Amino acid sequence: MNRAHSGSYVWHPQTREEKEAVLREMHSILASPQFCNSKRYPAFLEYIVRNTLAGRSELLKERTLGVEVFQRPATYDTNTDTIVRYTAGEVRKRLLLYYSGPGSDSNIRISLPVGSYIPEFCYERGYSEEHGVAKNDLEATFPEPAAAAPSAATVPDVVQPQHVPPAPRAHTAADPARPQITPHRHSWMPWLVAALVVVTAGGGWWWKAHSAPPQSAVDAFWAPVLVDSRAIEICTGSSVFARNNYSGVTTAGKDLDYTFVSMQIASAIAEVSSVAVRSGATSQLIFSASTPLTELREHPVILLGAYNNQWTLRLLDPLRFHFAPEPQEIILDRMQPARNWQRDRSLPYSSADDYAVVARFHDPTIDAWVVALAGIGRNGTETAAQFATSPHYLDLLQQQLGAGFGNRNLEVVLKTSVIDGKSGAPSILAVHAW
């Protein structure tokens, strides 16, 4: 059924010309910056649009989409593998971003209602001079829907546009065939009631908007990763003892038994998991040595550690602040090559200051958001996790970055003092956002 909106209505394309117009709009969306750099989101949008136009909305179920679009097995668990729900949320958000920019000039809009995988097609009524299209020409192709019949039982699922008969002529006193109708003396009452409803609703909205607590810096930092309740992956390295090494341990390979994580890394895992729990998301702990690239593409990823985590080294390598390849253990600055940070190896490991990178960015390799909490050593990783979950330290970061803190890519270099193996408070050494 067509549903009227202010200045537009949701309509169901019927003719070949109407469906082709929707497909042209879809291709414009797929070529936009919001979609062209991804494979997952265009595939999802094209599948649901084409099947809706073809009348195959019964295929737009979570499991079917998982199998057909993302090549999941037919028996996959939709509770633990939320790729369809996550992708739908991203597509919904990217459509809104598209239409808030140049895409808003289009007369046809494609949207994805919350809680549904069936897209809606909206036709904007009116005149578009900049496109050289007159209102009458548009309405000849997409006429306004006719008024619905009074009885809901007789209304079909799809109402075809119908010819609207001209309004009956007004009768005057000279027309004896029709009685005079005197306007009701209280005809202004419905307008007053409507005005009161609008004022009341507006006041309620204003009160709700101004009484709601402002978003905290912690919420703003994690918002891109935890955009809606779903699973996230916490990817960390594991270790084995190596007494000859400066740190006393070495990175465990995927074939080694009896691997472990340090108390500092365990603390970081607990800090990050608590953020996920508060947001309603579930977290899954995976180990970098045994994790293939394809598994990182399933969900947003939180990387813990640097030199014991191959994925931290790889995904941060293109960024400004990144880690030098082993056997060096240095944080490098791509914009200022002369500047770097490393531990003082003349001091015992338990007494040398540590350095860390906190990064939040959308990575094109895995087409997902990544948060890296990575120290040169385990003390640095622990400090990075404390920084990324602390209202105090994230408030300081937000003050430095200003507007757009919640949705920009960013990197921070931290320093922490280490005394008898214990990590001190973090201090910010460098910040970069883009």
C-alpha cells in the first residue's frame, strides 16, 4: 500500500519503466563514496532491491540473506554470526548519509526500515528545475496515489495509481437542485486542536532531547564499533616463556601448546569486555596466530598487543603511527620520520617506561572498524586499554580533537611509567585524526 509522507510517499513500482528508474537510483547509490569502497554493502543492497522489485520478498530473511549474499552454510547460527544484521545496520546508516548529501537531489529514494530487510522506495513529489524535469512530467510517470477506500477489508496490498476525478463544482443560491449548506460556526475548532497537538508533541520532543544525558566520551569513542548490539572480536596474541628475551617471553605460534597471556593483557581483555557488555554486545576472544584474515571480516575487531599480534602490525602499518618490523620494537611516525618512541633497553624490563598506540579506524582490508590497543610491551597494552575505557582520559582526548570525535579515524601515542612491573598513569604524547 502506498503511504503518504510529507512531500513524498512510499510507492510500489509496477511498470518496467518505474522499476528501471529505481535501478538507476540504486546504481547511483552504489557508485557513491558511501558504498563504492566496499564489497559487502553494495552486494547486500543490490540483492534486496532486485528481489523486492521482482516480488520475491520471501527471500529477504536473515538466514536466506546469509546464505545467498555472504555464502554462509544453510545451517549457520544466526545468533552468533550476526553479519546480516550488522550489514543491514551499516547499509541503513550509509543510505541516510547518501541522502544527506548530493543524493538528496534525487526524486526517488531507497531506504531500509529498522527491523526489516525489505527496502522501501519513496517518490518525492514536486518540481526539480535543476534536473530539467517538470512536475507534470514526473507525475505522468509516478502519479500520486488515490485516496484509500473507507473499508480496510476492500483495500488490496498494492494500490495502483488511479485517475482522480475533478472536484464537484460549488453550488450557489441560484442552483435549486442542491440545498444551501451553512458552515458550522465552530469550524475553527479542528485547527485549534491540531495546533495544540503539534505544540504538545514539540514540547515533549524538546524536553526529551534536553533532559537526556549527554553522550559520554567513552560512548563516543566506542560508538562506531558498537553501533548496535552485536558481536565483536577481541584479537590478542599469546606467549610462551623465553628467558633469553628482554621481556622474558616470546610470541606463541599456532602450533605451540601451553600458551598464556600476561596479567596485563588479561586486564586489558577485562576492560574491553566490560565496555561491550554495557553496550549489549557480545565479545569473542580469538588469538592472532590462529586467526585468518577471513575471520576478521566478520565483525568489528579489537586488537590487543603489538609485537605479539601479527594483525596489529599489519593493519596499523599504513597509518601514521605504526610499529617498526621485528626485531626492532619502536613506534614510528610516518609524517615525522626523525621522531620515534622505544623502551630503554639499558634498564630492566620491569623498570623501563613503555609506549603504546591507541587507534580507532575503519580498515578497507577487512571493511570493518578496528580498535587497536597496542603497547610495545605488555605494560603499554594494559595502559592503552585503561585509556580507551576511562572517562577522564577520553575527555582529555575529546577536548584535543573537538568536533567529530565520535566518528573520525584517530591515533594516539601514549607513555606509561613502569615501576617493579606495574604500569603508571598514561600521558598523551601525540594525536592524529582524519
